[in-house]
Amino acid sequence: MPHRTVPAAGNGPGPVGALGRIAAEVERQGERLRELRRDIHQHPELSWQELRTTSLVADALDEAGVAVRALPGTGLMAEIGAPQPRVRVALRADLDALPLEEATGLPFASRNPGVCHACGHDVHTVGLLGAGLALKAVEDELVGRGVAARLIFQPAEEVMPGGAQAVMEHGGLDGVDRLFAVHCDPAVDAGTVGLRVGPITAASDAIHVVLTGRGGHTSRPHLTQDLTFALGKVVTEVPAVLSRRLDPRSGATLVWGMVRSGSAPNVIPTQGEAMGTLRMLDTDTWDEVGDLVEDVVRSVVAPYGVEARVTYTRGVPPVDNDNAAVVAMSRAAMTLLGPSAVVPTRQSMGGEDLGWYLTQVPGAMARLGTRSPGGPTHELHQGDLVVDERSITVAASLLAASVLTSTGPEGLR
């Protein structure tokens, strides 16, 4: 792949007016934003434990004269712009890291054993912080347009149920007319963003199956309920049955991430468990599938006499991008980064609890390119994830500019 220069927001003649001021402010803050991202990357925190990260963001906003409102536990919100707006636009980032060991070898690698930012939430957080600082610098423009921007720094995106519901319960979407966010994508080049109208992620639910039964010696399986064999049937047959009970157009896919049973090769255990995720492309199937899973598990294990306990946790709906919001983000990206900055993207099977917000207000999520042009493609949720740090200022500029392109005189009403 030939190397392509990634434009920096504000370089060259660039955009003019309020968008130009945003680009210039983000460029001015660029080195500081990179330092803050590295600080957060070195000190990752798990879901609902993001105390240090919340404090760092709060301090940076307070220093810029932006009042913040703490959410219960971790996370915060802040408001910039018109005190009684005609339009309020929310921008959201997530704060939490994953329970994984970092394997990047970076000089600013995680100092917390077994925890790292392998999904790019450190980039999301600092990108939103940079957007907030840029919007504060053009607050006169927001006030003149009757626009307010709400910054939502959400805890606990990586767990089910996630922090989005807690944010909504505490007024995070009160008075909000539209919402924007970005998500790192290591398959997209830095300096570009992936956008599409309609669903861009899948619904994702968590399944935990626990089997219990009479154990014994492996030489006498007929005197037991051979729980491990029954668990194997759950792992292989439940996904197969679901593929015949659900509309194939829903793309429903059950994948097990953890299967555990027994501790010795000649002992049939009395308990075993499997944990996984069920993902699907459409909301209609998502609304109906929960009871079906439990019925299928029980029917699969019935011949073996074991007891099954199924915990089905409804996770997230698809992130469904609104057409007008996609247009606004596209205009912002092309104005700041050039006419080729927006690239098409497909709906993924990944889950994102931003989907909950978009069931309440229209909005869009962009895939933020983090791959160095010509460089390797990394995977999310892997300890060796490395992102091109130019994506930080791209995220900041894109989010801030989207507030204006969605509310300006030529913008979306």
C-alpha cells in the first residue's frame, strides 16, 4: 500500500470561519492532547473504576473554564454554548479499558497489570476532550447560533449492561436533539473516517449457561449424568439450532468465549459453564430472541438429565446512524480533512452501547481511522493494538465541527 500523507487539522489554507477556528485550536492543543492520551493509556481503568481518568478530564475542562457535572461513581458531563439553546448536540466518549495484558512494548504502555486500552477508548476520551476545548474557543459562535454542546464522558462501555443506561437515567439525554461519537477502527487509515447510513454495528447480548449434575469416575459414565458431554452439546448444538430457528437475514451468530468444566481427566465434574455472546444485525430479532435461547438450551441438555441455568443479559441494540447526522459528519470531515476523507464502511457484528442513545435521539457514529497508511492492520480487543496518534486530533476536530455542520445556517435543522 503506498504511503499517503495524513493531513493535520488546520494545515494549509484549510477551512475558514468557525470551522477554521476549531481546526486551529485543535492543532494548537495537539501536543497536549497526545500527552494526555499517553497518560490515560499508561493508567487504564476497568469499567466503573475510571476514577483517575474522570479526574484528569475534569481538571482539563475546569482549567479551560468549562463547568462539569460528575456522574454517580465515575464519568462526567459538561455543557458549552448557549444557556437556553434552540438546539443541543451531545458528543460522547467512553472511559474504560479492558482486562487484557498489553503487549505493544510502547514506552507509554499500561502500568496496570492485566488492564489495557485495547479498544481505543483512550483516544475517544482525549478526542472528545479536545473537541470540548475547541468548542470552548468558539463558544461565541455557539451562543450566536443558539446552540449548546453537551460532552458525555461515559463509564463502563465494555460491560453488559453498560454505562449508557446509567447516563440516560441521570439526565444525559435530557434536551438533546442529536448525538455524535467516533470509534477507533484499525482497518481504516488515519486521516479518514468510515461512515454509513443505517445500522453500523450489531445487537449484542451475553449468555451464561451453568450445568449441574451427578458426577463420578470416567470409567462409569452410565452412573453419572456426564455433564462435560452435555456441555459439549450446548457449545455445538445451541448455535446450530438457533441458525434454524431464526431468520437467516438477521445474521444471528452465537460464539462462546469461555467454556469451563472439570479439573482432572478421569473425573466427571458436577458443574460446568459456558459464556458467550449472541449478535444479530436487526432489532426485530433482538427483541424476540431471549426466551428462545433458554428453550433451546433446555431442550439440548434434556436427554442427559442435567440441570441448566441460563442467564441471558440483554446487551446493546445496533448503532443505527441517522441520515442527517451522517451528512453533518461527512461535511465536517471533508471540510477539515479533504474531499476523500470519508470512506464507505460496512455494518459490523461488534456491539456498542451508543446504540441505546440512538434509540432516544438521532445521531451517528463514525469509524475513526487509526491505521498508519501503509502500516499493519491491528485488531481491537487485542493486547498489541497500536493506533496512529494523528487520529486524536482528527477525532477532536471532527466531533467539534459536527456540532456546527449540523446546526449552522446551511446545516441541518
